[in-house]
Amino acid sequence: MVDEIYDRQYQAGRQDLHAGIDRAVARFGRAVAAVFRVQQRIHFAAPWDERRFRRMN
């Protein structure tokens, strides 16, 4: 009886832990993706863009 109660609590705790880890990894992934989107936007809006350079010459 005590073992069953312990096992149920242990399994519930593991599920909560895994859900928390999943949320943290997902949040980190979204943050990294946002950084890459910003870097890409900056790269393509750079003043030394090749198309702008061609128009100036």
C-alpha cells in the first residue's frame, strides 16, 4: 500500500518534471529562433547590400 502511494507520487512528480523541461526547451527554442530572425532581417537590410551598391555606381 505504501509502495503504491509512493510510486503514484513519484510518477506524478516525474511527469511534472518532464513537462517543465519540455516547456523550458520550447521557450529556449523560440528565443533562439527569434534571434536568428532578427539577425537575418539585419543582414538583408544592411547598407552594404549588393543591390544598393549597384545602383550607386
